[in-house]
Amino acid sequence: MKGERKTRLGSLKKGDQALITQVGNAESSIELVERLLEIGILEGSRVEVVHEAPFGKDPIAVRVRGSLVALRRHEANAIEVEIL
Amino acid sequence: MTQETIALSIVVIAFISLGIRFFWLCVAGPLSQKLLKRGRVKWAMALRRRAKQGGAGCDGCR
Amino acid sequence: MGNEGIENNFQMRNPQPQVALAGNPNCGKTALFNAITGGRAKVGNYPGVTVERKEGHVLTASGLNLSVLDLPGTYSLDARTPDELITRNILLGIQTNEKNPDVLVAVADATNLERSLGLVFELCLIGKPIVLVLNMMDLAKKRGLELDLEILSQQLGVPVIPTVAVRKNGISELLYQVERLLASESAKRTLLEWKKPTTQEIRQRFAEIDRILALCTRQMPRPTVWTDRMDRVVLHSFFGPILLGLIFAAIFQVIFIWATQPMEWIKSAMNQFGRWVGLWMGPGPLQSLITDGMIAGMGSVLVFLPQILFLFTFILLLEDSGYMSRAAFLMDRLMGKVGLNGRAFIPLLSSFACAIPGVMATRTIENRRDRLITILVAPLMTCSARLPVYSLLIAAFIPNKILWRGIRLQGVVMFLLYVFGVISALLVARVLKGTVLKGKKPLLLMELPTYKWPSPKNIFIGLIERSKLFVRRAGTVILSVSIVLWFLSSYPKPPQSQIPRSESAISYSYAGRIGKAMEPWVKPIGFNWKIAVALIPGFAAREVMVGSLATVYAVEGKSEEPSPEALPKTLSAQLSRDWSLATALSLLVWYVLACQCLSTLAVTRRETGSWKWPAFMLTYMTGLAYLGSFLTYHFAVSLGLG
């Protein structure tokens, strides 16, 4: 059975790995989408949540496409993923 | 030249240098605005360029 | 944007060929710049915005003198920040007063080609002759990168040079390629363009990058191991913040303790110098000017060079190693709670050294409202120029006790002053957020670069740059101000008939008269007229305050004893005699909160584009300082310390 667990990057926990299915959704601004794409967060890339910040587990640090990127969960919610 | 004469001339130089600094820092900007309004475009632009380049004391103070 | 007539003029007046470096942040561009130019750079600002402009020169093997322009690091040319806009304008040749560079050097991080080639693509589309540099090639190879440079070059249509900037490898090949391009036809081309890409086009860009990489790489670099291992501690929920706190505490203790010895050296050197001058020329106004005015004034400021250097060393180490962005990551939630941007962390941290680069660093904050707030509170962060006054007052009024295992009371008080500055900054930010127009919350989204061994050479170059700037400031403004203040304090002299007692000599002078006139205004906060006198030149630059106090008391002291020794040690003795503890505390609080830096106001004006904000900054800070001093003074008096 394929792991059809679709959710948003912002909901993942430390250690979770996922595949990015869509960058940008109904709630995200175009500017955010542009910035996400430019920094290398693209559809089809694997992403792993590597760190959660203290004081509330927000922001998070994810490994994607060779780099470590930090972003807030609110921003990460613009990214639709499929949990692996 | 007495000590006093030399001392006082140094003081004058110091005053002038501070005055120049003050000019570029504070006066040049608004002055160029005023000149623009009066139609003296050339002077105003020349002032502006100098002010932004040389004026403010701490360029690139990283 | 530009006035084309002026811009073309500029081209003709400056026929020297120019090469511009562009690339992502953290790709080692600075190291490359240093490797090419030998670290000598002219650092300034682009007019109209506060984006740092860094230009150097290099003499190539064939004798060509090239100008090298280091452009700000960006991820794209879509101008959301002033950095990106400036970069784009310069590359398109429409930046006022800037020549259009002849050749472009695109710098990419070889360990992360999948991302760093993104900007390179955008740069190639502009139409300028371009060379691609793959920097940090040694790290990439060590991590297993196997790349066919020929194929990559073919696919992209540009020459590709691998480099290891920190070891100066590949520089001569790079310069050779640059010269080739300068001589070639493509350098003459003037049709340059840029179109804003749609999100779909951005995706296509990266898809194309992936395709090319698949063709030319046999193996991509393995992910780093050390960065992850270190991050397990650095970004740990519990240990992370503790480490951060320890680092801060270490910085402060080092500044206060390790710097003392070099400071003593400088002090005694100044002392000695003063004695020589006294021997060489007999007593008189000139000797007094030199010893009590110039040497006392400048010396009491230069003495803090060691502390400032230590502080800057720390900041550079943290930045260069890659720790800074992690600190911003850890602090983001807390910063958000007080309404500050996580990216505000670095400007505010820089403000500990000097608010001026701190204000300039706010350019990375895209949201205008957040940026304004950060700029307005940056001066409240205890900048290094306040250190002279703090150290002086602490030395004079806080007993030199050791509290616990080598931690001194004086160090603790210093630390508390810093904390007070930070807290007031956060509170003011909170208040401003409630009153300044609301806007959307800005994005954090940033890269956490792999850890790097900080390059001692680059840090050294950075330190030299800063100390030159500091000394230049001390050399010009402070010197002139010390001279003027000496004059105001020494003239007019009281008539010969009157026997000069310590009080009357200076009270007769211009300075004394001004101070006395101000006295009723400052009496409620515990200041006397001498402090008032010293505050005025102290407004031009914070460091001047100590010098001016030294001058005021030295000139005064002269009328008491024949040998003028106006340096901080004796000054602190005089102050502890002349002032009450309440006054000292009141002055400390004033200094934490007051705006005593003309240059900060000037930079704020440049950064915000109008005088409205610097004026606001001056007003609110003065008001806050008065209130704080008032409360402190009366509270202290009520405790019996008056």
C-alpha cells in the first residue's frame, strides 16, 4: 500500500520524511511561493524535518535538495507533502 | 609664534572641520531640496552626489 | 531610476574594466573577493539605499588593472529586497552613478549545485559575458562529487572554473577567462534584459538544472556529517539556548577581563606621550591643548580599541562559522513574541558593536514596518561606544569585588547594563508595534549554511577594516571635538588678579557658562553642569563623552596640581569624589537610553529616506532617557545614595 498520507509540511514532526507534492496552495501568497522555489523547495523533492526550535517547536529546519532551510510552520503550511 | 597663537589656529581648524562635517551631514540634504525648488537643478544634483558619497561619517562601518 | 546623462558620463570617465561577483549568500563569495583582490577593498554604500558597496582591484598576470565589485548575495534577481534590486540594476546598467560591469562572475557553491545554479541561470539570461565559478570545490570533492566540467560548460554555454577561494586555488585561471571575455565580442553587447519569472518558469529553471546535472555529474556530494552532529547540540531544545547564553556570557567576560591588559598598555603609552610633550615644550596654551585636549581626549577613546576588537572578533567568528543563522533560528519565537523579525536578530546583535552597521544590516528585513521598528530600537542595544562611559563609571563607583569563582561584580554590572539595553529595546519594539501601522508578518525562510572553519585571514581582514574605521572616526571627529571642547573649557581665562581655585577657573569659560545655563534642566535627573557640558560633544559620538569629561576635569585639575594627568584612572578617582552614586546611576541609565550618536541618525535618514524617522528616534530616545534618569536618580536618592 502506497503511503498516501497527504498533509502539509507545517504539520510534520521532527524526524518525519516526506515528498513534496505541491508548493503553494490556496492560502499562500505568490511571494512566499516564489521565495520557496528559489531557495530550492520544489515539487518532487524529498524533505526531512531535522530540527524543531525550542520554545514551541516553531520554526523548523528541514533538509531539502541538499540544503538545510529554516522556516516557520505557518510558512511551511504552504507546502503540500506526502509522508514517506 | 607664541604657543597661544599656534594653539588657537589649531582650534580654528578644528572648528572648521567640524563645521564642514556638520554641513554635509545635516545641511546639504535639505539645502539641495531647497535649491531644486528654486530651479537650480545643477547645483542641487552636485550637492546631492557629494553628500551621499563623502558626507556621512560612517560609510561601510561594518 | 537613473539620470542617463550622468550615467553615461560616468562610463566615459571610468574606462577601467570592471568585473562583478554575484552569487547566493554563503557560497564563499567574500573569500573569493579577498582571494582576488588581496583583501584590500573600498567599502561604502550605494547612494540612496544602505546596501553595502565593496570594490577592490587586481592586477592580472598580463598587466591589466581590473576593478572588482562584490555584489550582495541573493537567491534571485526578483527585487524584493534592496540588495536584490541593487544587484539587478547594476547588472542591467541602470543603477545611478554605477558603471555597468563588463564581465560577470557567477559564484556557485560546489557542494550545493542543485540550488546555487538557480541564480546562475538567471544571471546567464541577462546577456552579459559570464564566467561560472564553482567555489569550495575541495569540500565538494571530499564529499564525493564527481563532475565533468567540460559537459557542464557545454550545457550552460559558459566557461566553468573550479576554485577553492580560501586557498586561492583557481584564481589565475579565473582571471585568465575574465580577460578573454573582456577582449571578446560579447563584451561589446549592450542589449541587456530581465523579465520577472512566473512561478512556473522558476520550476522549469530548476528542472533544467536537474537535467544538466544529471548529464555531467557521476556522483553528487554526500550530505555533511559534522554539521548535523554539531546541530544536534546547537539546535537542541534544551542545550541550544544554554549554549547561546553561554556564548553571550563568554563574550562579556572576555571583553571585561582579557581586554584589560592591552588597555593598560595603551593607557600608559598615552601617559608617557603626554609626559614627553610636557618635557619637550614648556608649559603654555599649546602644551595644554596637546596634553589636556588632544591626547587626553583621543587617548581615552583609543584605549577601548582592544575591547572593540574582541567584540568584533566574536561577531565575525560567529558569522563566518555559520552559527549566526542558527542563533537567529533559536531566537525566532522569542523575537516574534515581541514583534520582531527573526532576521532582526543579526542587525540587533551587530548593534552591540555599533548601531550603524546594525541599522544597515536591517536591509535583509523585507517588511518595511519590521525594518523600521528594528532600526528605531537598534541604538538601544548597548553599542561598543558606550563601553568607555560604562567602564569609567563602573570603575569609579562599583567596588572591585570577586563574587564567585572569578566572576567579578564589575563584570556582572556591565552585563546587567547590556541586559537593560536589550530589555528596553524589546519593550520599545512592543510599544511601537502597537502604534506604528500594521502590516503583514514577514517570512523567516532562510538557509542554515554548513558549518565552516572560520578563515583566520578573512577575519583578520575584517578586523583591520573595522579598526581602521574606528580609528579614523576617533582621529577626525573626536580629535576635532576634543580640541573645540578644550577651547571652550579654557577660554576665556579668568583675569590674573583672581586666584584660580578649582571651581572658578572652568566655570568662567564658555563651556562652564553653557553648562551652567543647562543646569536647571538637568538638575532633576541628578546631573551637574559639568556633565551637561560633556553631554553636548558626546552627542556627536558616544565615545567622545569620556574624552570630554577627561578634558573638563583635566583642565580643572590643572589648576589644582602642576602635573596634568587626565587619563581615565585618575578621572574615575575624581568622578567618584565629585559625584554621588545616585548621579552615577542616573548617568548610566541616561547613557543606556539616550541617542548620542549623530552618525546613527544620519544612517537612519539614509535607510528610511526621510528626516521624519531620525527626528522621531531622537525625540523618543531623549524623552525615554530623561524619564529613566529621573526615576533612577530619585529612587537612588530615596535609598540614601544621593
